[in-house]
Amino acid sequence: MKRSTKTCVIHVVSSEFQAGLYSVCGIVGILARNAHFAPELLERATRSLAHRGPDDSGSIILHDTVPEPLEIGLGNRRLAILDLSPLGHQPMQDKETGNWIVYNGEIYNFREVRQKLEKEGVRFVSHSDTEVLLKAYGRWGERCLQELSGMFAFAIWDARHHKLFLARDPMGIKPLYYYASEQYFLFASEVRTLLGTGLVSRRLEYSGLLNYLTFGSVYDPNTLIEGVNMLRPGHHLVFEKGQTREVMYWDLADPKRSREIPGRSGQLNRKNLEDELHGVLDESVRSQLVSDVRVGLFLSGGIDSSSLVALLSRSGVRLNTFSLVFREADYSEAEYSRTIAQQFRTEHQENTVSQRDVLDSIPAAIQAMDQPTIDGVNTYFVSLQARAAGVKVALSGLGGDEMFAGYPSFRTVPWMERLGRQWQHVPGMLRRPLAAAFGRLSPETDQNRKLAALVGDPGSLIHPYFLYRMLFTPRRRNRLLAISTDHALEQANAPLLDSLNFSQRLDPVNRVSYLESRCYMLNTLLRDADFMSMAHGLEVRVPLIDQRLAERLFTIPGSWKLDGELPKPLLVGALQGALPTKVVRRPKRGFTLPFEHWLKDELRSGVEEVIRKVREGPLASVMDSNGARGVWTDFLKGRTSWSRPWAIYVLHRWCELHL
């Protein structure tokens, strides 16, 4: 007897239509095998993402019977960006295939993809990029990912093949988490949404804990919750017949994209390259301007944000730049942002804030963390101020340092690689005593601890880059933990080894660029930018890590990206002299907050209390209280930086909130 292959809608949980197309900013799904879930569960999970999309919501439950009884719940929350029709509402169904989609992000080239589909006879009923994405999958299947340019995380219920298809953008700008058990498969834009379903146990994942203590953030695919994984960038996942299959479809270091640059040593060819990069940069920035609401540009006055202003000024676009200005001169960058705003005649807005304003935002910033991070408070506050000023979409210069070799790591890590190789030639019977003597005789600082780790046993380190970015060295980390981590360490190191393996064919500078992009930028900067901006219903776009730009930059020798005097020479050269010398030559700094001072003053009592509570709080079974107190003592005596005790504080507070 032939089984029915029909999939039918059995319940519309909620549907709030408003005029306009929306950029979907929060998605969730529940798939139950031979089981049921209450419609209220899906509605509650969808509602938990309201901060990501305060303008609209929709959710639906589908029923399938092949090859087993299934209930599929899909939900989203949306942030209004473009003014089109309600036909862009989600969840969206393709009437021809029966497929359904929920989608978070922007497909910047959706018009070009639509035209290609129309030439193949595909018909559309709306003007939304959501329908283009849905139709592209219906026509090309998994191959549709090769056609897309943008930032996205989406899920499609494939009605014909009775499977769930998840995908995440190549650079990892939009997050997507999943959890699988015998009866349920869940996915969501945030870990907290999965926890809120009650179907995921609130148990700490030790591999994620090790990542956090090592780097100050959790490295995907690990998370801090047992059983919850993050879909990696440039990957898609299929859930079918109770099994998951994850496949990589793109990577920055893919050797198939490599090509030679003719005459690499010639000045004329370098000029041609800079002209080419100018065109790629210009296209990247222009493609990310699509919006019918006010678009702001975070302007710090550094090279990265200033380059976006310079590129946009030539396009005739009306520029709205936005800067935070501290009352305290030591932390203010107003001189540089005003210079850029005046030169390019932007409509510039300054928000003057005090350190007290930022300090008061810290509790809410920790509340907003989907996963714990030692960074992100600055992003939370910038996003808060931008949204209050009426900005709904903001362009950011995030990624410029990773793509154009702007960090000190681009010089330091290759030096550490050379030192490690040379030091390995020293016999072990001499190396260890010399390293021990160095540890005893050198001042006890974070930098000296790392050097001692490098020279003590360089063969035990995965790569000097990870030592460079390390928060707690393995020895210090082990003092903090009251558990055995041998098995968890292998899982914690797996993403590091994967990244290192992909980077091995690259030259030293491009290898650092790859590792910075796939480790620090991905797991700290992009993740923090996502949940801290979404806490205020703000969408952040990052043109300097556009996929096409990144691909081109990784075909250029690393030596072209460094200069003895000029920072980020390829980016500065591609701007063709547009930036003033005072901005190009200014000392490098980020949006710096005075945590070193705060932890000894305004924040001291709160942090001390948390460190005292380690032995009785949610970390009591995994963290050694003496080790935690030792970190605090070292900070007060100047032997370690503020980031170490702050990491313990944030971890404890996050676990109190979510575990």
C-alpha cells in the first residue's frame, strides 16, 4: 500500500501582518518525532525572540506522516526594514513545492538571483528576498547557497523530501543553534530560546567552559549548554529520518579559488590591484545600503569606519554618521570622527556620554548576553544609543583589522611561530629548566606567562596564534577548575585544529588573517555584535567582511598587507588618498572602556562578592574557589589584567541567569 506524502498545515499559532517587508531577525523551530508539543510552547519560544524583531511575528505548525508522524513548528520575529507588501510575511510557503521557510538576514543580491530564476521559468508573487530564497531552494536545492551573497540563517521544511534544511552564511554573521534528541530536533537564533522550551536540559557543557576560560568566548560549534551546537559558518545541515548531516559549502581558505596576481613585485600592478579593490569595496558597501528606514554609520574616526564614509561619499548617498563622545578626554575620539564628518559633509550626530552612563548599562548588557563573553559591553551601549537616536540599521567597520592585517598579531604571531620552531631544536633536558628559570626570574605578568608556555613546551601548543589570543593559559585554567577535563579538552580543541588545518596552506600573514576571522572575529566580535544590537532591535551590517571582498583578499600575498610605517596599506591605498593623514596615522585604539579602573573602584564590591560566591553558586561543582580568589588577588596586585576576574564574574552571572 502506498503511503501518503501529503504535508498539511494543522495550526496557525499566531500571525501579525503589518504593511511592509521585514528583515527577519529571530527564528525558531521545533520538530517532534512520534510526539506532540503544545502550540503554546512554540508561541512562547517565538515570543522570547521579540527583542530581535519587535515589529511583527508569525508561527505555524505543520503535520507530516512520511516516513513517520512528525509535527513541525516554525516561528519568527521581525524587524521592519523595507516598505513593500504583506506578501513577505513569514513563515512563508512555496505553493508549488509545499516548502516552508523561516529566515533571518538579508540577501544582498536577491534581485540578481530572482532574474536568474525568472529566466528558468520561476514565477513570483512578492518582491521579497524571502521568496527568492525559498524559490531558489525549490529550484536548485542545496546548490542555491552558491548563488547567495549576504548575511543569513534560515530553515526550510522540504515537503517533497520530508526533511529540514538549515543553512548559515559563509562569514558567520547571523547565528543559528540546534539541539537533537531521540524525540525532538530544535533550532533557534539564540541559545536562550532553546533553553526556554523546557526540552533542553540546563546542564553545563565542559568543552564550552574550557573554550570560554581559554579565550573569553565559546568557540563554535561548541556552546555552554550540553547538547546544543552552533551551525558553523559556510555550512548547511539536513535533519532527516532522525539523523543530522552537516556539510561545508564554503570556506575562506578554499584552494580552488586561488589565482596568481601578475607581476606581484611591480608598482604598476599594485596600483591596478588597489583600483580593483576600490571597486570591490564600493560594490560591497553599496549592496548593503538597501533600506527604507534610516541607516546610520558607526563612526569612530578610525581607518575602518572612515573608509566606509569615504566610499559612500562618492556615491551621492545621504550619509548619517553617528559617534559616541566621552566627557572624559582620555576616552574620547571626537577629534577624529569630527574631522571625517566635516571633510565628507555627513549629517553627523554625537551622543555625549559619561563613564557613569556606560557603567549603569553593565547589568542590562550581561542580561542581553546569549552566551557569556568578556567583551560586548561597548557594543551594547553603542547599540542602545543608536536605537535611541532613531537608527534602525547601522553599518559597522567590524572586520577591517582581520581582512586588512590591522592587528599587532599579524607581526607578533609569525615571530612566535619562528621562535617556537627554533626553540624546539633546543634539547628537552635544557629547554624545560631554562623555561622554569624564566618563569621564576621574570615578573609575573600575563605576557610572561604566555612566553613561558611558548618556550616551556612549544610542541604541546596547538599554534602560537591561540596562545596570543589566550585569556588563561592551560596551567592557570587548570587551577581554576575542580573537574577532570581530559575528554572535554579534545572537543574544546577540535574547532581550533579545524581552523589551523584549513590555514596551513596560507602564508604567515594570511594564516593569521584566517585564524583571526574564524576564531576571534567569529566567536567574539560578530557574536557580540549580533546579540548586543538585537537586544535593541538594531540591525548591524558589516561591509568589510563581504564574501566577495574576503575571497579576493585571500588571493593576495600577505606581504602586500603589511608596511613598515603605513597601517593597513591595501585598504588605505584602495581609498586613493581619500582619508586625511591625521586619521591614517593616528594611534590604533578601539572603543575602550576603563574596566581596569572600574574593577578597583565602582565595580569592585560586586565582583568581589561574586568571586566569594563561586564555592556556593552555579559554578560550585566545576570551579575551584581558591583558584578564583587567586585570580582576583593577582589583579589587585597588578599581576594580571582586568579581563581575567571579569571573565569569572560574567560567567557566574550568566550561569545564575540561565542555569
